[in-house]
Amino acid sequence: MSKVITPQQQDYSKWYNDIVIQADMADHSAVRGCMVIKPTGYAIWEKMQQTLDKMFKDTGHVNAYFPLFIPKSLFEAEEKNAEGFAKECAVVTHYRLKTDPQNPGKLIVDPEAKLEEELIVRPTSEAIIWNTYKGWIESYRDLPLLINQWANVVRWEMRTRLFLRTAEFLWQEGHTAHATKDEAIAETRQMLEVYADFAENWMAMPVIKGVKTANERFAGADDTYTIEALMQDGKALQAGTSHFLGQNFAKAFDVKFANKEGKLDYVWATSWGVSTRLMGALIMSHSDNMGLVIPPKLAPTQVVIVPIYKGEEGLAKVSEVANVIKQKLQQKNISVKYDNRDSQRPGFKFAEHELKGIPIRIAIGERDLENGTIEIARRDLLSKQVIKIEEVENYVSTLLEDIQTNLFNKALERRNNLTTKVNTYEEFKKVLDEKTGFVMAHWDGTPETEEKIKQETKATIRCIPLNNEQEEGVCIYSGKPSTQRVVFARAY
RNA sequence: CGGGGCGUAGCGUAGUCCGGUAUCGCGCCACGUUUGGGACGUGGAGGCCGUCAGUUCGAAUCUGGCCGCCCCGACCA
């Protein structure tokens, strides 16, 4: 195989690409900006989906599916939303191809088959969903409406990066309708908590929960809540968003309900989503120069067993024990793969499983059979230990938890080290350039100042943290008074 | 869309200035020896050199057009 991964320290961006491609997660496709998610990568996405899906259902949501295409007239109904996404929409204008009379064997778009109304390939589904909800909601008895959809969306990005920004991506989008403002806000916040829970306890990725500034708000939202993570290179990544949409979509699509008093009112809305971008976040939170590191709770394969043997008989002997171990672990709900391929040698397999990030590797050789032992290696620390064979179930269960905790703690420590309070603009710029990471600074609260700082430093306000500590200070840019620090960073 | 780079076997490349149908490594196939950290030997398969046109006896190589991809920026989850 002889795969070489560019070291992080040398070129982080190249390292990231190498990991994605060499760990076999995804590849560039024949379509500009669109990737192929390969089985190894897709399996991780499926684990994310399963986990999130359960969390959504546990909080009362159900799944449904809405069309890929949105008629232009619906798409433009909510003005801010339409305007926000307009410049990155794929548009279907025709419904038929025909043979090119000038060029046999080639196809052209049939000019006769022009659509009367163009169809927009959804960049997000609020428009089509709210148009549908209009017919579903009449009374307060129909509320709340708590629906999620797993789907693909298309945003015609100018520049793309595997998982982090692709023209087509997979995501889930929750769209809920409520009778009251408070209830909708509570839903928005609840889903933010769900995302934070998932990020921290499954992805082992610490996040800051907060509110976006007006500049960074979702187009069509009254408030956008976000979880912000910090990657290994000190750049921030928005990992999930939850929007309080107010009555904007209800008004745009005329979705009214009769309340208990019999009066008509517009419903209150939320939407929230996470995407395959989380795959990128996962990679940039834990992986190293040897390859991918997957937290145990999201690893499609948690344990791989590699036999070391001489000859067929040797393999048979080792397999006997390996299969017992496999079974015992599976009974504890641990996913195990027994890698008994005879076509590769152990060293090759070790390297390959490290590259693919499997949390625990068990090696069993004939030497172990004699001693009643096995060798256990953990991916996060790349350390090995020999244990008694009968200890395997308990040892592995505990180790999986340890690895999960260790990854989170390591990521948390890194984030804490890369979070800096600054009080002057000079300091601010210096930290951004030399130390990177989250920079906590006072801001006067105006979009103008935010925009100027962005233009001058490329740093954006990632969020205003929830339950933020209140503290007197002055804006690092304008010198005007401020009551709290906000989180700045350069971001993906 | 601006700036830079690149298109030669599955992947990475040499050859391009100075025209003569192609180099090396990895991978792949077969057989044998191997197997506690990316094995070794022997033999073998695989390329109309991105594409179209031009110059020429002859083009990967020279000329022109087109297409595609990657990286940096603007836009953005």
C-alpha cells in the first residue's frame, strides 16, 4: 500500500485531504464539487444518523420526506431566505434531452421541453415544507408539528472541500411548528442541546453553545443558535445550527391556526440541521499523522482481531480462540471484526486498521495461545498491553470508555489552551496570527464593527455564548462600552 | 470569477526545451517461500500520453482551440 500521509505540522489542509482519501472515506467524483462517500466513510455517517435519529425521536420528532425540487414561486416566498440562498442555487429549466442533429450520438437539451416554471434544487427545504404545512395546520390541536427529514441538498459553492463544503451534501433538517413563541424558542434551544450532547458525548468534540450575531444569522431566521467547535489547527467550525424562525415562514406561506380562544394566529417555527460536515469535524478533532481516529461510540468497527500464525494449521488454532473472543465481545454489544485475511501480513493489517481509525486492535499469536494472553493496542495513544485472555471482555469494555473519555479530554484541553482573552485590537490580531484558536473579546454589538474586523482580520464572531459571563469592558475595535466578551475566530 | 499549478497504466511520476509511439516506483495477476509492525524471489498483465484540429515522412514532445481537475482568494454549512 505504501500510503504516505502529509504530516499535520507540514500542511494541515493537505493532511486533511490525505486522511479522507487514504482512509478510504470519500473521493472526488466526476462532478465538480461533489464527492463520492465510500463505504468506510458512509458507515461512520450511518452511525451518526442512527444516533441522532434516536435522539430526535426521543424528543418527540418523526421523520418524513419532502421533494428535492422547489418551484421558483415557492422558493421566493420568504424573501430573506430566498435572497440568502439565491446565488448558490442549481436550477432545473428543462425536462428532456434529445439527440443532437448536428452531432449524432450526442445529446442536447430539447428547447421544446422548457419548463413553464423553473424548479430550484433545494439548498434547504423551508419553502417546500412550509407550503406543505399550510395544508396540515388548522388548529392548535395540530400543534406542535415536529418533523425531521434526512435528505441531500445542493448549494453551488464556488470552492469545495471534501466533507467540509461540497456542492451536494447529506444532512438532516428538522422543521417544527408551534402555537407559541416561547414553545418555539424552547424547541430551538432543546435541539441545540441535542446537538451539543451528540458532539460532546458521541463525537468527543467539545463545543461552545451560543447565538449568532445578525450578520451570521440564517437567512429567514430571527435567531440562529450554533454549536462551535475548534479544530486541531486552531480554526473554528460551525458544527450544527438551530434556528428560531419566528413567524417569518408562517407569514410568507400563510400558515395560520385557530388557538384555544378561537382566534387565528400565525404559527411559530424552528428549523435545525447538521450535515456530513460533521465527518470533517470528526477528522479534524482527533486524527493524527497515522490516520483517522474514531471515537468508540461512533466507530462502525470498535475492535479488530488480527491473528498471527504460521501455516493453515496455525490459523485454525488461533481462529478457535479468536472466534470465542469475538463472540464474547459481541455479547457485550461491542462490534468486532476478525481480520483473518490470509492475503496480508500482520504488519500490513496493523497499519491499515490504524489508518482507518479502529479504536482497539487485538493481536493473537501462537505465543499467546501458550501463555493464555492477547495483545491489546489502543488507537488513540498507539500503546499496547498484554492481558490475560479471560480478562478480555471487561478490559475491552473499560478501554472503549477510556478512549472515548480520553479523546474528549484531549480535545477539551486543546480548546482551552487555544482560547485566549484579549483586551486590545493589537493583541487580538497577534493572537489570531500567532496562536490561532478562539479569541474572547469585547465587541460593541454593531454589525459595522463586526464587518470591519472581518475584513481586516478574516476573523468572524462565531457566537455569543449562552449564559455568557457579564463583564464591563470596551470594544477592542471601537472602544465603545460592552457588557460581555464574544467568541471570535477564523473559521472553516 | 481573479491568481497559480496540473492533465502520461489503478496511483505517484520521468520524458516535453532539442519530434522517431514511453521511464521508474507502488499497486495488480501467477507460482513459491513467508507471517509478533506496511515481506521476499521469479515470471507476467496493463498506456490510441485529457480532447479536437494544425505543422511534419513521423507528434507525449511544436502551434492553436476546447475540456477537466487541484491549490490560493472572493462566497458559504
